[in-house]
Amino acid sequence: MDSKTPYPYMRCYCSICRKVGGSGGYAINLLAEANSLEILGADAKGVYSAVVDGKASPAERHFCKSCGSHLWLWDPRWPDLIHPHAGAIDTPLPTPPETLHMMLEFKADWIVVPDGPGHVHFQRYPDLSIEDWHKSHGLYED
């Protein structure tokens, strides 16, 4: 897939990201163009829809049925976009100049979130979208 916003700068600590990732308490989602996605071995792909406030979310969380790795999120409310998980990408990704920690209101108590220079915290969503963050840092790739 193609992305103009390749920096994995944002960690989400919401309960859904924590649970589908099953690890350090967060997921890192990127932004890519949905029409650029090429899938090899599509028969090994499954889809999970999280339950939010008692209702199935329209967002589709795609995962590998063979190994359980979570691959990307796609949401019909924004059909042109796809959000691959940084941990599922095999090609090198650039190191971000800062890390945003979001949805901290929902993080597990045992998780210690890094603080200090280079770390920005948000109880819910950050002020900038993924695209706007990249543009504000001169990192948007046209």
C-alpha cells in the first residue's frame, strides 16, 4: 500500500487497541490510501468488529487467521483510507521526531507511559489528524 504519512508517531491506549494487540498496551496505526492496498493470500485474512457501547463498530480490524497478527483497520465512514498497524509492516519505517500518546483515559493502570521531551499526551484524541501532524512537521510525502 502507499502512504504519504509513514511516520509511526502515535500510540493508542484504548481498550480495543490494547486487546487486539495483546501486548504493551497500545497500537500504532498509520494512514495509507485504501485503493493502493494489494493483498497476497487473502484467504488467510479475517475481520473483527469490536463492540463499542453494546454495538458492533463499523470499523473492520483485519488480521491474519494463520498467525493472529493484526494487520490494518478500515472504516466505511472513511472509505478512501486504511490504517495499517506499524508492527505488521516488514519494510523499514522512519523514526518519528516525537511520540503522541492518545486515549490515555482508557489505558490500563499497570502501563507506564513515557514522559518528558519528545512525548505528547492526550486523554482522548490528539489535536491534529495523522495527515495534519505529518504536514505540521514537514514530513508529508507528496
